[in-house]
Amino acid sequence: MMTSSDIEQFLPQDLSRATLLGRIADPQHDGAPCVVVVRDGKVIDITHVASTVSGLLEHDDLVGFLRLQTGRREWQLEQVVEDTLAQRKDAVRFIAPCDLQVIKACGVTFVGSMLERVIEEKASGDPLKADQIRSSISDIVGTAIQKVRPGSPEAARVKEFLQSNGLWSQYLEVGIGPDAEVFTKAPVLSSAGSGEEIGILRKSEWNNPEPELVLAVDSQGRVKGVTLGNDVNLRDIEGRSALLLGKAKDNNGSCAMGPFIRVLDDDFTIDDARTVEISLSIRGEDGYVLEGYSSLSEISRDLLDLVRQTIGLHHQYPDGVMLFTGTLFAPTDDRGAKGQGFTHKLGDRVSISTPALGALVNTVRHSEALPPWTFGIRQLMHSLQQRGLL
């Protein structure tokens, strides 16, 4: 049953000061997406002046533009949140706040999660081996790299030391080397929004959520806003081989974002984004509870450096980028047999939240059992044309 606290957590605590941009599914047009702003307790449809979020983010004065928009339709915010969490298909509900942007992700940007990637590799995806390996290498590797700045001369010396002790790994290379790991997380328009189901493959026996800050970046490489993301990961599959990254990362429901893009302004700047603390809560149908956090203050590479390594003279994205920035959280607590660590079970309710951005809430299912993803770029263009918005 929906509670007032569920609705309150969904929304930023400083709601009256936040510049929020999002998308809703419109039941009047078979669930077609509309671009909305949230203001004064209302969800305001501005699709007639901004047919895509991607195009809207290109405005030089985005905050000023959004404040001028009155919209042609509006709905009560709390009702839309309630219908979103209940996933009412016959009502207006929030969906992922991005559209045509390419969904990219940076990995191994925190020491804690970097060590877990090394452990995955050494265990070859076998969770039974992971606990033993974790205890044998964490102290050595962690002490060596805890304060190292990636790409620095000191990092090069640490690399040499680890190699001489047989502890070097491809994950350490991107963790402390000059080049960040940047990969394509999911296809355009495939992301789940808050309230929707997320997916893991049936054959995966070792997997976890990855709570992350996601940067909304325009085609010129400017960070225009931020949102929350879940980079769902299949640890057993990636652990078998890094070449299976696509299989581990990109499946139906494996990417979630939301609930809104908080646009950068005087009340929330890129410096505020650098210190965000993201909370993770997992509630299982079996009564299982797990709490965790990821603090951006502990990231090893600056947010703007990750942007520069993703978009620039070396690579352009005409429709912009949604950039996952990595996670500190790598759950190791046993859930079941001793030494196997954490893994999802069907029905897990995953909440990723922070006071400034609200909450991204999803329920875990098998990817193969989720409704097929059918609304792609061609369908979006057709929908906009049908509504006279192109």
C-alpha cells in the first residue's frame, strides 16, 4: 500500500527550490512520452515547445527557459507520483527522464568497487571463491591504492609494485591508470524509470544493483543536470571475462534512471553534485533487508574529467549523453550460503535515493519475463509526428 512517506521520498526534500525536468507516459496517446517540468506542486507538459529532453538540454539558459514555460496541460504532482509507484498504465506516470541521449557509463571509479572487480576476475565469476580471494588481496591492494590519483606518477609506481607481486588486473588499469573505463550501457530509449521493473538474466546467480549519479550532458559536453541511476550488473558473467561486459550490463531492464533530471542552477551546482551521498535500500519478499551508500566525495576521478574522457574532439554525441559515473557500493554480505556474498532474488524492491534528487525505486524480475522493449527512435519520431510536434 502506498504511504505518504513513499511519496515524500520520491521527491527532493528542497522541492520548492529545485528545477526539475522529466518525462511522463501519456495514456491519452497510448503511453507516448511527454516532456514535463515540475513546479508549484504541478507536473506541467511543455512538449509543445520541447519535443525531446535531448533538444531541450541544448538551451544556453536552460533554467531561464524552463521558468518561462506555462504548459498546455498540468497534473497534480502527488497524484502522478502515486500513480507512478503503483505503475498505473491508465494514468499519467513518470518514466525515465532522458530520451535521445546515448547512455554511457564509467566503471571502476571508486576504490571499493575496483577491488570487487579484481575479485570477480580472480574468482572467474565464481561467488564461492570470492570470499577467500577478498580476504587475501584486499589489504595489500587497498593499502597501495587508497589515496592514489589516477594517471599520476605515484599511480605508475603502484602499478609496477603490484605487477611485481602478481596482483595486477585490467580493472586496476582503468582504476588508477590515465584512461577511465567508458562503455555504452544501454540502447537509446531503453531505460526504465522510477516505479518500473528492472531485470537480471535467468542464468545469472551472482548479481547486484549499482547506485550511481548520472550526468545529463549536452552535445557540447556541458553538464546540464543530474539524476539517479541503477547500473544493474551480473557479476558472475562479467567475472568470467571482461569481454562479456555487454552480456553482463545490457539486457532488458538492466538500466534505470530517474525520477527527474535536476537541472544545475544556483541552488544545486556541479560542486553540490560532487558531494552527493546516495543511499541504497533493498527489501526482499523473504524479509531480507540491505542498506548501503555511495558517496561521490570518495570518487577517484572528477566528474568533469569523466565527461571529458567521454565526449570531446575524440568523440561527438549530437544528441548528448547520459553518463553513469560509477559506484562505491559493492555488496559482499552473504545472502544464503556462506561465502557467496550478495545476489538479487526476484521481487527485491530496490530504492536508490538522496535528499536532493528524490528516489529511484524498482522491483527485480527476470529480463526474459519483462515486457519486450518496443518503443525505439522510429516509434518516438512517428508519435511526435502524429501529435503535430515535429
